[in-house]
Amino acid sequence: MDRKYPRDRAAHRVGPVGQSLRWALTLVMTWALVWPPLAQADRTQLKPGWNMFSAQQDIEVGQQVSKEAEQQLRMLNDRRVDNYLNNLGRKLAGKAPGEKYPYQFKVVNDRAINAFALPGGPVYINRGIIEAADNEAQLAGVIAHEISHVALRHGTNQASKASAAQLPLAILGGLLGSNSVGATLAQLGASFAVNSILLKYSRTAETQADTMGTQILYDSSYDARAMAQFFEKIQAQDQGGQPVEFFSNHPNPDNRIQNVNQEIDNLGGARRGYNTNSREFDDIKRYVRSLPTPPAQGQPLQADSGRNDGGGQGSRPEWPSNRSVSVENSLLRMNHPDNWQAYGQGDAMTITPRGGMVDDGNGNQALAYGVIVNIYEPHQDRYGQQLQGPGYGQGSGQGSRQDSHALLDQATDQLIQELRQSNRNMRVVRPHEDISVNGSAATSTYLSNDSPLGGRETNWLVTLQRPEGLLFLVFTAPDRDFQSYERAFQQMLYSVRINR
Ligand code: ZN
């Protein structure tokens, strides 16, 4: 590194030296002594947050979940591309501060612009990222961002917070004392969609990953602005009506570019002689673009396992098509799979596949698969009173949430109370998380409920404030199918454009 250079040179010059040389030597040594501590002191120091897992357990969790992930994803499995990515990834990971995790980098054969990292080291980059990046520094920026999520242990930090908030104390005690990560995951999996809790980051986590990612780029002699430039570019695409999957798990933090530029200033400004591109990147990008387009993701990959084991509850609807059509009502416009149908009028809308509505046994049509969109008007009196009462401003125990989020959470809680009146066994399994919908602050909550098909279902509730009231979307599927539908649900949510 830089700071060794002047010292080494000084060592060579020990011995009888002339006056001017002595002066030059003093200057070099002074610079060597003073400059590096200043630069170190100015960089933002980041540390992982509270965690009930050990670093070793992060590695075990990541290995276990990566097996499941690789069964569900289409991996590119191309040695040339994986080698290139691993060389680049290892170079960057070598600059990550803190615990040294066994990083692994793999390419997913998916043209959607997305990337994710699992605890303890596995990093997955969609081929769409390589195809969309303008240069190696931008690709390095995405990888550095993912490495930062691992180094800062964001996945298990979130799982820790969620389980502390949700699991009964007995289980929590077992978790903390348990040596078996498999058992721990099984317990978590009983209550939550494990994968999504490990992967959906808060905006604070995003800002941290941006800051550390910038440091890693800088320390690896890449153009430190490249990561933010890439995110800015795909954000423009997202806002231009082509939803970008990356933002589904990595919500866009506020002031992204300003934060990155601030950190570059902290590091002492743009580095001289930084790298932006390599011929190797151009070759790999050209090669990846020439590979055949992956087959459509219209069906879940494990189509042969557990397809018709519905416990005699009748046949499942067709899987969501990967072609979408657009629907609009008074509140919003959104896309849905073209083999689903939208019903309703005014503010209320139900979008469901054929066979997604079933008789609940009392002659009522109940939604088993699909999404409900509607407006809920919180009771002003109760709402106002609650805001004065204890707990105001504390959200759901997460401490630093802003007032607007606390308001949104309280209105959401009121809606959940209302829903419970007609769904007695409904309960919250994953508390409020801040997300963004079409640029507006929104809250994501996961609920578990009796399915009208028997067994349990997952309800993914997304709420946001509108002048008309609380706009909510409830995405629903039986537990056994929820993961297979989640991607379609996410794509629907990211396609939402609010009528303003
Ligand atoms: Zn991120």
C-alpha cells in the first residue's frame, strides 16, 4: 500500500547523506508519519450491528441457504465467466475490513438486473448486471456493495432483530444456546420466509453498504464513483417504467450520490491513476451477451417436487406467467401476469389467477392466490389518541425510526386489527420494515393466516400513505407455494405507479 512506499525508500537512504538529501528525507518521513493516520481517521468506520449468530454461524447459514438458492435459481455454470468473477471478487474482498469470510462468487443465468449475497460469503451476480455494466469498475462496484452486506452481517442482523421481536422466549433461548444452525434455521423458517429476511435490507443497511463499497473500490484502485454511477443508471431505467429487480432487495437510500461523494472526499478525493475498465471485462461482457437467452421463468424450477401434493385440496392455479399486462384503477397502475385477471372498481381491486378464488365453506368467495388492492381509512379519533400515547415515535421497537414511519406503522397496525376481526387466526410473523414503492415511503409486514384451502397461508401486506387514506396491497398464497409466487409478487409491486 501507499503508506509503505516512503518508509521503504527512507530505509534505503540510511547512511551518510548530503544536506539537501537529508532535508528531502525529513520531508518524506514527515509525510509518511502524518498523512496516513489522517486519511485513516477520516474514513467512515462501520461495524456490524447486534447479532445473535456468531460469525462462524453466518458461514453455516450462508452455506445452507446457498444450496437451496442454487436449486431454485438457474446458474450460468460457465467456468470462464465464474473464473473472471471470482478473481475480481477475491481482489475486492481482500479489501473488506473485519472478519475474513470465505467469499464465493457465482453468476446466475438471469438477464434481470440483480445481485445478492448470503451471510458468510456466497455472492450471486445475475448475468444481467454484467450485460448492463458500462465497465469493470461498475461491476466491481456492485460486487463491493454485496461484499459489504456480508462484512457488515446485515442478513443475520435482520434475522436476529426479527426473531427477537417475534419468537417466544423459550425458542429464543434455544436459538441462542443452539449449536445447530440447521435447527435454528428450521425454527426461523417455521415463522418467516427465511430467504427474504436474510436478503431484504433496510435503507440504513443500503447506505452502509454504499459507504463500505466505496471504500473497497477506492482501496482496490477502482474509480470509487462507479458503484453510485451504476445504481443511478439503473434507477433511471426503473423510473422510466422498466422495473429493476435489484431494488426489490436493495431499497434505494436517500441521497445516495451525495453520500458516496462525501465518502470519496473523506478518503482524500479521487485517487490518481484509478482503473475504470479492462479489456478482460469487455471480452467477458461480449461473451455473456452472446450466450443463449435463458429459458423463461414462467414456472418454478422445482416443478416436479410437491406439485400436486395439495392434500386433496383440489388443483393449483396455473403458475404466474412471465408475460405481464397492465391494469389501472383510480389509485394506481400496475402490471400483473397475463394469465391473471383483475376485478373490481373504484379504489378496490383484486387480481387473481383462474382458480385463485375459492369457496370458504360458508358460501363466500375467498382469495387463496393473488393480490387485493384497496384504501383503508384509519379512525381519526383512535389514530390521533394513539399518537399521543406511550410508544409514539418508537415504531415497533426499532428505535430510530422517523415519525412518518411511526405514523405509517400505526395506521398499518390499525388495519391489521381490522383484518383480524374477520380472520381470527391471523398473526404478524414479520414486523414492519421500511420499503419504497414508486419512490414513496412504504411499510412491509408479513402475516400468517388460515388458508381457505386448508393449512396456512402467507399474507404479504404493503401499505403507504395517500391523501385518500392508507393504500394497501395484500399478496396472498398458501405457505407451501408462497416462495414460488414471491418473485411474481415482487415484480407486481415494483411495477406499481401511483396516480398522483
Ligand atoms: Zn444492498
